[in-house]
Amino acid sequence: MTTETPGGGGALLRVRDLKTYFVTEHGKGTARAVDEVSFDLYPGETLGIVGESGCGKTVTSLSILRLIPEPPGHILPGSLIEFEGRNLLALPAPELRAVRGNQIAMIFQEPMTSLNPVFTVGDQIAEAAIIHQHLSRGAARARAIEMLQLVGIPDPGERVDHYPHQLSGGMRQRVMIAMALVCHPKVLIADEPTTALDVTIQAQILELLGRLQKELGMAVLLITHDLGVVAGHADRVVVMYAGRVVETAQTDELFDHPTHPYTEGLLAAVPRIDAPRARLHAIPGQVPAATAWPTGCRFRPRCPYAWDKCLTEPPLLETGTPGHTARCWLVTEPARRQASR
Amino acid sequence: MTLGSWLALFVALIGAAEIVRALRQRGLKHERWRRFFRNRTTSWGLGILVFLVIVAIAAPLVAPLDPIKQHDPVHLKNLPPSWTFILGTDVFSRDVWSRVVYGARVSLGIGALGALVAVSLGSLVGAVAGYYGRRVDAVLMRGVDVGLALPRIFILLMAVALWDGLPFVTLALAIGLTSWFGTSRLVRAEVLSLQQRDFVVAARALGAGDGRVIFRHVLPNAAAPIIVSAALGVGNVLLLEASLSFLGIGVAPPRPSWGNMIADGASSLYTAPWTTLFPGLAISLVVMSLNAVADGLRDALDPREEGGAA
């Protein structure tokens, strides 16, 4: 959707060298859950962040709003999260609260547990409006009904007084979306918004998100492990592995020309309806523990192309074609890819 | 006993039974309150409490005589129960029944007020300690450890020694201020587990401040243990008041409380057992009823009992 270069000019949200570490108990060391992550989010676009479980997607999203539980976690100095020119990491608490839910909102993975069981959904949707816009109770209730209508819940006038346990999973996720969008944020962080839902509901929720994004003109950071979701809804994609960004590209470009061996592996692991049936490809091995990332390239132990340079020198993010970067030595030595096949 | 006070007593009894019956009827519609009334003991406990509260409120109607008036200290002292003095008279020739009735005001009042103070303070300290964690938690909880380690009665003795003849409200406050330690630990534990829940993180993501998160999202979800501890707390405070009054430092005579009635009658325990028996029975009855109601509340509010749709 956007053609700006990833230098950061015109970006709504700039993340640079984000490092979020967790001090583990029993002295097992520091878990480097997110390590030097950088990306930009432009107005109106959908940026997908994909990766396996444990690669740092959720920690990245929580770090943006500084929702990482501290003591165990901390964001290292030198990290930068810039929203409209202000570094969120340096913002005093009251100003940060004024951003949360108002300009940057978030929806969570589990609609079952992300709603407070003791309040009606109307109360919860109205909450952000009461906090940020100081609406009266009556006005907030009217706004809640309006939002329920917007997210396509039938009978909003009645549903507004229902408790979360009276709603189905898909409805609860719609309520979560209504809660997040009540102040018309500029950025919506959707952390695996459909993972806990069944497939038909998934499609409805994603369609709803897409429609609301156009109507409200917001940028969406779509975090998922589902490449199908990314293919259908993201303009650009950031692939994460082991706490790092390993590849960034426009969605079409990424699917047509994956550069990083990890992205290649992920794409090969997607079952295809148009290919002859064969055993599904799986990337060998597992994501290593965040307390002990491999030296050199973190994907090396699972990489089919790895050579001795990968063991000693951690690869940098190299730009192949414009707008397409990958953290792999193959970008500088493409001949190796053919050689090892 | 006059006809009027018999009538008032009768009305109180019927009223209590009717209130419990009506509550039960309405409660049958809700899963939660069905669980509350599932146990027969709970209904009885609730009925007795409602009855005693009505009696306490309507004390001037239910009590036939002035609870403080000494009718005839020479001829009418330590009389056994009769039609005139239904529960007998005490060593100062006062009507025991009237004193028990007026004592309900004092004893239940102190119990309720003291428990309210204790539970509010305990919830607040527990929530703050659990929510902020780390140093705040360490400091507050060490304070609570100290509070639990000191024998409460000595702290109260000290407070009373400083004041000499505590007014009713001050006494209730003093008891409340020394009774919140257990509750604060309970609430802290609950808050520790609640604040990891997704909806608390979601509330913070909406821009809710600490106060809003604690009072709107965390504490209401810890309501079950707080309510149960409040019900049990009333009984504990009432017992504490009785012990203090028995020691002569609680409610100042001649105002009747169940505790100081027992203290007054203790010297004539052999010759006039009715002077101590009836206030003692009243205390036991209230504490037992409160325990039964607390049990019922525990059943009703336990989220583990919450069946799928409930």
C-alpha cells in the first residue's frame, strides 16, 4: 500500500533496536526475548508480523505499549519506539496512559479471558471513552451501543447489558475490537486476534478488521503465526525468528521470492490446495531457548544452507531488492544457495 | 413482659421468616443463590441474623423495661425468670431480657462497624501490596507479620489505657484497626493471581490508571474471599468486644453489651446463672449463624462451582 522506503520518513510508528530481556529465575541467565528488532508502520497500512511460538512477536507488541511485566522483563536503554515523533519509552506514565487505548489500542489473543467477568460488555467498551474523552455515563453507554453496531453484533441495545459469559467466542472478540476502537486509535495492535477462534469466525473477524481499518483509516500491526492470514490481509510482512527480524518485504514479494531460509521453510510448510499431495514439509529442529541463542546466525542449526561463516559471524539485515531486506549471508553470496541444492 | 413487647417479638419473628422465605424464592432463579440456599443451615443462620437485626433496631418496642433502670436493688436483684422479668433480673435488679435486647444494638453494631473497618483496610493494603509488588509488598507484608505476631488484646489494652472509657465508635474503630491483618494477606494472594490475568493487562492497554485497574478490575474479582472474610470477621469482632467488655475495658457500663453483661453476672454465676447464660447464648447464636452464612456465601461465590454457562 505504501511505497516509502524503510528509512522511517513518514512512519507513524518507528521501532528501532528494540531489546526486551527477561531475567529468569534460578539464575539461568537472561532471556533475550526481543533483540534488536526494528520496523516501521506507515499510516493506513497493515503490517504483518509472523513467526513461530516463542520468537518474540507478543513481547514486541507488549513492549510498544510498555505492558511488559517488570520485574522479570525490562526494555534495554538504546531501544526506541517512536510514535508521531515521541519516544514512548521515555514518556512519563500519565502521558503514556493518554496514548494507550486512545491513539494506540490493542486486541488480545484470548477473547475468553481478556474481558472482565464481573462487568457488562457495555461498561467495558465505554471504559476507554470515559478514561480518554471523559464522557458521561449516558453518553458512554450510547457510544458503546454504537460501537457494538459497528462491529456487527445484532441487537446492540440488548447486548450492551450482557456479561461476557453470555457471549460466544466470536462475539467476545468483536467486543474486544469494539473496546479497542472506541477512541478511534491511529494504530491497532492485533495480537493473534483469531487464533482462539474457529475458522469461519476467523474469516469474519479478519474481514471486520479490514473493513474497520478502511473506515477509520488506522494502521494495523497484525501479529500472527498464520501465513494464510498474512497473505490475505497484510500489505507488508516482518518475519521474526529467535527474537530478531529475519526478513521484511511487501507481502507479494515475500511470498514470491522468500530470501531467508526460515521464510522459505515457513512457506514450504503451508499445505497447498493446488499442489500434488505429499508429506508436509517441516523445518527440522525447534526454536532454541531464549536464554541460549546459537552463536553467529540464530537459525544456523536448522538451516539447510549453513556454512562456516554462519557459525562465527551473525548476519546483518541486508537489502536485496528495494524494500526487501533479509538477515542472511545468502543475500551477499547468492551462489551458495544453488551450490548446496 | 407486656403484651406489646410479646407482640413486637412475634412480629419480628414472622418478619425474619418472611424475609428469608422471600429471598429464597427470588434466589431460586439464580444458580448462584440457589447454591447459597442449598444448605438448610445457611437459611437458619440467615433467619437468626435477620431476626436479631430487627430486634436490635426495634429494641424500644421489643424490650418491655428500661435496660439501665435499677428497679429495686434490695428486693428485686437476681430474680429467676418469671412472667414479669422473662429472663430474670441481674445483680443490680435490671431486667436481663431488656438488656439482652439493647445489648444487641451495641454488640452487633460494634461487630458490623469493626468488621467493615477491618475488611476495608485489609483489602486496601492487600491490594496495594499485591499490585505494586516488590518493595511496597515487602514493607507492607512485614508490617502485617508484625501485626499478626503481636497479641491483639494487648494492643487494645494499651489503647484503652490511653483513652479511659472509650466511646462506642472509637472502640469499634480500635477493634477494626487491629483485625485487618489476616484479610490483607488473603486479598494480596488473590490480587497476585488476578493481575496476571489477560483482562487486567487489557485494561492497562486501554489506558486505565493504577487506581482504576485496582478498584474496577482487580478487587471486584476478589469479592468472594473478601465477602466471606467479612462475614467471619463480624463474629470475630463481636467475640473480641465481648472479651474486652468482660475484662471491663470494652463498652462502658451501665450501657449493656453482651460482653459486659457476662462480666456483671460472672460473680453470681452459681446463684443467678441466667444473668450470664442468656447474653452468652446470644453471642454463640450470632457467631454460629455468621459462620453458617459465611459457608453459604463461600459456596455461592466460589468460581470453581460456576458451571459452564453460569
